Amino acid sequence: MTSSWASGPMWYNGQWLDALDVEEVPKTTDELYDLLIRFRDEDPNGNGKSDEIPLIDIQDPWLIGAFGMKERGIEEFDGKVRYSPVTDNFKEYLTYINKLYEERLMDTESFSQTNDQKQAKGKENKIGR
């Protein structure tokens, strides 16, 4: 893998989507949440173990965009400069991330692992998104 995880495109484990008969990928954060629950609970890797990691990383720009931000920091919004971490949008984003973390829908090592560790989990077919 040569691309950076943090700036890579939105992707899903196609084998898992097929195993769960998912025909459309999520278009909203609520739909993403529902899919992550299915990834956690329905054994899409088919090994009979509860070892799936629904969401490996939250560093992707796509997720903050769902909360009306472009950057985690200084950004342009409606022709003005703002610091996104002090906005209500960022608070909503953090609330959502906390919900995913508390419900074990995201990797508990999301904030401390290396790219090599992420890739190893991917090679073991443990990653959904």
C-alpha cells in the first residue's frame, strides 16, 4: 500500500458488503452507524468469531465533511476564516465519534496505532471500513 491512510479515499470491505447483502453504501452518518453495527454483530468475515473491526480510523476528511467542516483546524467557511474545533459542528463530530467508540464500532487503537498495524489487521480481514 502506497497511499496514506489519513488522506485516502472512502472505502468499504467489499467481501463484507457482499456477505451482508448490502446493495448501497451509506449516504448519511446514521446509515454508516447502522452498517457499522452490522459489521460488528453479523460476522461478515465468516470466521465464527466476534473479531471484526467495523471502523479502523476516523482521520479521513470524509467524516468531518459529514459535519459541515473541511479541516480539523483553520478553514474557510462562507468566505470567512474559522477554527473548526470551536464550532458546534466539531462538537457534533466528537459526540458521534464518542458514540462509535463507546459502542465498539471503531478500533480501540484508532488513536495510537501505526499504519503497519492497520495494514496487518486488514490482511487478517478484520476491517470493515
